[in-house]
Amino acid sequence: ARTQNIHGSTHLEMMATVMHRCGAGLSRTCRQTCLGNTAIIFALRCVFFHVLCAGVHGSVLPEVTAAEFGSDIVDIQWLGPAKQAVLLHTRAGRLHRSADGGKTWEDISAKVPALISVSKMITSPAPNSSTAVVVGLALTMYATNDTGLTWHLMKYPPAIRLTFIFHPSRPTWALISLWTRDCKSKNPGAPCTHKLMVTEDLGLTETRFVSKHIVQFAWGRGAQQDRIYFTHFRDKSGQQEMLTRWMNTVDLVSTDDFGATTTTHVKHGNKFVISENFILVAKPKDEHTQTVNLMVSSNGGETFGKA
């Protein structure tokens, strides 16, 4: 699953996205030439080398069209089974859509009026997905299931900070973590907590509470992709601590029923990484000296041993 924070996309992501469309028909040498350029001039040089390589290899030259958006492009995402629907958002916070692979564009910002300005765009990693979410500066989120033709306002509790993770294969499922408004500095005595929520309909109905005092969270992989793993503070009374050091008060757990029941996998497990075949967990060996043991599981968290 792809974790998305509320920041702009990297140059590498933009280059990979453009390469998907611009360099698909190039020879290996020409693709390497395109990828060797900086993000600023990448798109223009990619088109140039596409034309050059097409002439050399006898390929059909691509049709090139130009479009202006009024400000710098922040992100571009292709959606739908044929990848002909394209969503684009700009530095000015405007949202644009193309239904023909980028030949013509429509400013659809008015379809998400409560956002005022788009700060982030997130697409589902599910195969052939038509689902995307856009996030506004005030952490308001709108979602679409039809490549941007229609949008709905997502329902979830108010927050001062938010993280969103799509399910790897179910486009309407997602995890949403939020730091409550009680965490604002002007509410020093309020019970600040980091909550974990889940939705199965992309926020059409209110999100479901999973747990609080969360440190880290993720969907499982493979046969366990519907399982939610997270680390959390055992003591959930009062103010949540910040994990500024390795601590014995945090455990790695999982839930298969959205928080109704949990299974503890590594007591004192603070941080974890899930790959296709392994789960790695950092567990304090000595909290005073801040030494750690790295634990590993190759059976979906059923058992762990020292790496």
C-alpha cells in the first residue's frame, strides 16, 4: 500500500509518471536518455528523443498537443482500465481532468468546492482502479470512484494532522489516522491522541474507530491484506506520549475485524516494516541504554525471532 502525506510529489515520481506515457514505445537506449535528465526539462527532452528514436527505428510518431494550466503542475495521475482518464493538480490548487489521455482538459475544481485549494492527490493502487482522493489545505477530502466525473465529501472526525492509506486491492477501503484537535498547543490539558479509523466505502458513511494512541499502522500483504497491523501505547488513559525514544510501553498488534479484537505479536515492538515475505520489528533490548533487537517473522506474524 502507498502511504500518502499532505505534501507535493517528488521529482522522481513525476518523472516516472511522465515516462509511463511518453517513453512507453522507446528503445532501451532512448528511455535511459530520457531518464537521465532533470525533472524541469525532462518532459520536453523526452518528447524530443521520442521523435528522434521513432525516426531511427521506423516507429509511428506520436501526436503532440499542448495545454496551459496557469501555474506549475504538481502531480499527474492516470485512472481507469484503459488509463485514458487523467487527473492533474497545479501549484495554484486547481484540479483538472482529461478524458482522452491528456489531449483536452477541463478545470473541475468547482466539483470539489469545499476544498478551496487542492494540496494533494492520492490514487488507489488497486488494478485498473478509477478511484482517487484529493485533499485540501484544511484537511478536507473528496473522493471519486469514476475517474473524477463525480465526487463526494468524505466523512471522518476533525483533525489537525492526517494520514491516508488505500487498501492494496480494494479501492473503497482505506485507513485514516488523525491527530485530534485536542493536540493543539492552545489545549495543553486536553487528552491528545492519535486515532486510527477505517472506511469500507471511501467515507460515504462515517469512518469506523479502530484504536487510539497509535504510533504506526499498515495493511498486511498477500493473503493477509485485509489485516491491519499497528503499534500503540498500551496505556490509553490521558495524554498520548510521543515516541521520541525506544519505549517498553508500546506493542505491535493486529486486527482482522477492524479493532473489535486484537492480537499482540511483539510486546514492546515499537516500529515495523512489512514486505512481501517478512515483517521486521524494532524492539527495545534495554530502554535505559536505548539498544534494540530486530525481530523478524516469515509467517505473517505468527512467530517472531531475532534477525
